[in-house]
Amino acid sequence: MGMDVFGQDPKNKKGEYFRNNVWWWRPLWEFCEFVAPELTSMVENGYSNDGDGLDEEDAKELAKVLRKSLRDGTLDNYEQTRTEWLASLPIRPCVHCQATGKRTWYTNPNEPHEYKASLSYDLMEAMMNEKDNEGNGNGQLPNYTLVEKPEGWLEETKECNGCEGTGGQQHWAKNYPFDKKNVREFATFLANCGGFQIC
Ligand SMILES: [Zn+2]
């Protein structure tokens, strides 16, 4: 899935179309909100693709603010703070293996493709527990239930496939990339798009 941003009255090829996948889009729009809140607040929901956007004048203004941030060090500072913040985030315990790095599987000796994990947990509970940057979630592992081994099946303990045996997983925020080049490309699009819609 991605965000397709269409120029409404493009001045040239550069203003026709800009695309980021969802992982790239989120930090880019967050940065826009950081440097130009008075402009981004005119976009009702910058994180959904329901066709919201800015008109030509405001798109140009946003391009100007972004380019200024590239020149005057605002972007460098923001990037550095963000990098430090990401580095400070704790590794979260791997939910698949109770943070042990190992999982036990039951396999059907007659049907090698038939298998199940020895522990089950409630996915919803696991998701609710997960910490986010709004302070929700307790960061705890969910409750586990031991699954009964079907008669005649084999039991095998292996390295956890969810964390490659480390017992920990990266914080979700680390999945969202951000860089100068992307900001520069977006600014170029904005300056030439004649207004845009996020679809
Ligand atoms: Zn694991």
C-alpha cells in the first residue's frame, strides 16, 4: 500500500505525481507538520488516502518551507533528534517466543506440512499491550496457553522465527524511514504540482 500524491495542475513532469509507500509517507508528513503546522492543519487527514490536499498557493508555500529547512539546518537537527530517539527505543520482547528466542512446534509425522506452535496467545491482547508513542500499552507479553500436543505428533524446539533467536524485536517506529532526499523530492513535486491530492 502507498500514498499516491497527484498534481492538480502540474507545471511540468516533476509536478505530476509523487509516491511514497506508507512507511516513507508517515515520517515525511510528520516532518511537514513539524515545520509547517499552519499549512498541514489545512489537510484534514494527511495520513489517509482520501483525496485531501492543498491548493496551488499552499503547496508552493509548503515547498518553500521544506526547502528552507534543508538550507538552514532545521532538517539536519530534526533528523539527528529523530535518529537519537530511535536509538533510545528499547527492544521489545518477542511475542512469538515469550522473549526466550526458542519456540516449540508440534508436527504431524505423516504430514510434514502440518504443524502448530505449542503456545497460543490472544493477538488482540498482544497488540493492546504493545507500547506506542502516545503512552498506550504496558509493554508486557500477553498471557499464553499451552496447546495440547495431538496424539502421535512430534515435538520439536527450534530457534524462534519471529526474532531469529534473539528474544527481542525492533521497536515498530524503526520501520519508518526518513531522509533528506525524500524531503527534497517532495519539495520539488510541491513547487510544480499546482495543488495536490493525496490518494
Ligand atoms: Zn522470538
